[in-house]
Amino acid sequence: MTASRDSVTLSADVVPIDRRDLRRMIDEASATELHALVDEAHADEIVHAVTSLPEDEREKLFDVLDAERGAAVLELLPDSQAVDSLESLDPDAAAELIHELDSEDQADLIALLDDPELILSRLPAEEAEEIRDLASYPADTAGGMMGTEFLAFPLGSTVGDVVKELQDHADEHSDADVQYVYVTDEDGRLRGVLPLRNLVVSKRARKISDVMIADPLAMPSDATLDRMIAFFDDHHFLGVPVVTTAEDPVPGRLLGVLQAAEVDEAEAELRGGEFRRSQGIVGGEELRSMPLLLRSRRRFSWLTLNIGLNVVAASVIARNLDVIEAIAPLAVIMPIISDMSGCSGNQAVAVSMRELSLNVARPSDWFRVWRKEAAVGSVNGIGLGLLLGLAGGLWQGPWFGFVVGAALAANTLVAVSIGGVVPLLLKGLKLDPAVGAGPILTTVTDMCGFFLVLTMAANLLQQA
């Protein structure tokens, strides 16, 4: 989500938040201190501190904060944590937070809730209906990404009418896109755009139809994300009006405004989602603050599929053992150990890259990240080791199964540790983690995998 215009202004001075101090404030329910912290802290610091809190402490934080500051914090969080926080709160308190958000953020979060009506029923009827309308659009269309905070005036208005309205109701219009004023006809169709500069330099008695930009570019509500990306690539606008489609009873009716920043965020999320899926992170967004078993389950399903694919690939070598008589059956399993460990490491890389992009993690968090990854790596390593060990034992006997299973379990732990930490270290060195993490991970996991399996096999042979 993006910061709303009515949220608490966050200082540009980056001052680290002491998490122990934050937890003390929450434990003592010190509203005064927490309000001051939200008012003064940088947005990145708030994200970093709040996302690291246990779920029960995040819930208590929102209980203590007033609605305005609670919404300011909520809109900074990843959607998964924002939704969890809303669902953990009393519905009345959750409704107060929703009320403070921008319309596009309201619709985004309501669409993700398990029971949105529980919160919508506690909002004013008109506001709730507007949110339902916005949430009904597909999330990746212009209608699903637009905001409804904008200023529109009828064609017959004068410059003086617009200026007086802005001055008399400045507080009410604080949520609107104040860079442009939109001009509509009696049916609400978009007829023109009035830049503030044209408004300021024009005489009060002039009709806005005389100073507006007529027939402006607009985006239909059903426009796809690809179309929106292409539009903002071609036109360096901060925003574009969204109108009803040609099939609507009133085509061209002004519905809202699509911000370029929203499209950029959606494109980044799309690319990030594609990358996570390519690395086997299934089930959507993952953060290390999520429950251990949930994170393990999301990764494990993809890893078990890959172990089967790698066994199939290795069977090609197994069928040619008579040709390569000098190579023991152990050589058949070694590529599996190397590749599976690399898959686990790539999953850790994907989560580290995501957390870096959200400012949830930073280079100084390497030890915390390692501990979290070591926990997941231990669970998945044991599971994968048992699967491969069982297959190896059925094929070549129990000692062979023990060697390959233990080697895979140990190398999985090594791989996720490297995959989780290396992107942070590269970021700290001002190197591109997306470029460097993969080669480092592949090289180290190959070396460790081969070393572990060969060393363990050699030791067991000596004892035989």
C-alpha cells in the first residue's frame, strides 16, 4: 500500500527505532509515547520495527494507537500483515482504521478480508457502498487501482466558483488530487482537466470551460495492468482520470483517478510474485514474521516436487552405470543433493530480496535472518533428507540411504543460511544482491554438498 494524504506526516530524518523500547511502550500501553514515535519516525523505520513484532504485540499496538496514527502505520505494512492486523482487532476498531485510509487502500484490504461485511457494516452506509463498488473491480484493472478522492466541477462553473469552493472547504478536499481539477457535464462525463496553474492565473469571472484542457486522455475502468504500464511509459503523468467503458449506459463518466505510483507498485509486485513463484515460494507473499510451519509448508510442497524431478534426471545416469564402471552409485545421487540444496537456497534468496524491497530487513539484520532461515532449513532439511534417504536405502541399502539423507539435510541448512544472509551482506557492500546472490549460492552449495556426501561415505567405508 502507499501512504495516504491524510495520514500522519513522517519525518524525513532517519532515526532508528529501539525495538526493546517500542515493546516497552506497547506493554505499558503508553499512547503518548507511541503517538510521538509514529509522528516523528521515518516510514522505513516504522515498517522495520512493526513487522518484526510478534502478532499479539502488533495487535496491542493498534489497540493503543488512535485511528489516524493506526491507519498511518497500517498502510505502511505489507498487505498480508495489514489484513492479519485488521482481522485480529475488534470490528469497530478495524472499521475506524479503514475509515482513515485512502479509497484505493480501503478497497485493496477489504477485498483480502475473509469476512469484509463484518467491518463494512460498521462504516457509514455511503462510504461502505463506495468501498464495495471499488472492491468489485478486478484488482489488476484501472477500476481496481483507482482512488475516488478527486475534485470535479460542472462545465458551467467559473474560476471564481472553483477557487471559493477550494478555500471554503479546504479540509474536506484534503484527500483529493489537488494537482488537477476535473470538469464534467450534467451526466458526469469527463469533459476537461483544469491544471491548478490555469486556475491561479485566470480571472475569476472566466468559465472553466474556457481555460480547461478539453478532451483529456483517460483510462477505461477495465484497462489491464499491461495497458496501464504502457500508458505511463509513454506519458510521464502523475495520474490519469478513470472513466466508464464504452459498454456502460453512460460511457466516459468520471469514476476516479489512477496514480502512476499505484501502477509502479503493482508492476513491482507482479515481478516480485513471478520471481517468488519461480523460486518455489507458493501461496503468495512470505515474510519471516509468519508462523514457522506455514512458511515451511509453502516451500516444502515445491521442494518435494523437485526431488522427484531430480530423481528422474538422475536415473539417466543410473541406466549407464555399466558404461561408467569407475563411478560408484553415490555419484548418481550427488547431483540431486546439490540441486535440491540450491532450490532451498533460492527460496531464501527470494524472501530476502522481498524483505529488502519492503524495508522489512536490512544488512544489520543478518543474524536475525539467519536464525529464521536456520529454523525453516532444519525442518525442511530433515523432511527432504528422510525422503531421499528412504529412496537411497531401498536402492542401495540402509548405509547408503543414511549417507545421502544426512548430506541433503545438512546441505539444505547450509543453503538456506547462505541464501538468506548473502543478499543482505551484498546490499551492505552496495552490490546488487539480485545479481550476486545466485552464483555465490550455487558455488557454495555444490562444494558443500559434494564435500559432505563424500566425506561421510569415506568415513563409513573405513569403519565397515
